[in-house]
Amino acid sequence: MPEMDPDRAILVIFGAALRPGGRPSPVLLARIKAGLELGKRLDSPLYLPTGGQGPEGPPEAEAMRRALREAGVKDEDILPEPTARDTLESVVAVRRLLGKHRGPVHAVTSGFHLPRCVVLLRLAGFDAHAAPPPPAPARRRWWWRMREVPALPYDAALLIARRLFGKV
């Protein structure tokens, strides 16, 4: 496990579906690239890719780890979280992994997904910030934004309930 300096900047890269053969989708590649770009501007960040097993290939976090390594990130600067099946599970798993981390946590994801990720990370007790999102293709952008409208309050309510009952 990488060195856990409690003040170290963390880049939580949220997963997206893999293509056949375990290849990252264009959406996931864009998220990885956004994380790498932000990482260049920070002092020794820890990359925390999160995403579990989908219908194709390895867990999303493992595919991201592979891509981060290929981009030159050292193993000791990557802490994958390969179990989460959705955004809320990712945040809960990140909370468990990081314990009482007090440094900045940057949500790295697509623009439509960013508000939910930042809100959930803050509700989990992190000093959460939005990373600059990757450019998004215009096609189906409205669908993804509309999906987030009910998802944000729903996940926020579930996370608050989990915190109240000591499950986070």
C-alpha cells in the first residue's frame, strides 16, 4: 500500500465501463487523462482509481492502474479501489481506504458526474474539490445530465443515513 501522508493530495478517478477485452472506453480514457493533467500540477499526488468488475475485462480500477502506469505514474503513487459498483460505493470505499485523511481530495470524472462526486466526497468528510473535467462529446450529453438530477439527492440521502448509523 502506498505511503499515506494525511495531508497528501488524493486524485479519486471515478470509473466507467470497459470495452471488450478490458480496454478503457473513451470516457474512461478522458477521465484518466484529466487526472494525469491535474497530477502534473500537484506535489506528489496519490492516484486512487475506483471501479469494480463490470461485464468486460478486469475491474475498472485495475484497467486505470494499468493506464496510469503506462503514462509513467509509479506504482507507489497508485492505490486502486477495485470493489465499488457505483458512485456511492466508490465514495464509501474511498472513505474506508483513506481513514482520517485531512488533505485535499480531488474528484476526477466527467463534467456531468462531477457535482455528485464532489457532494458525496464532502458528505463523507473530505476536503473535496472538483478537478477540471475532460471535454465531453455533445452526443447524449443531455441524457447523462438528466440522470444526475435524481441521482445526486438520492445518493446524498443514502450517504447521510450511512453516516448517521456509523456505516461510513
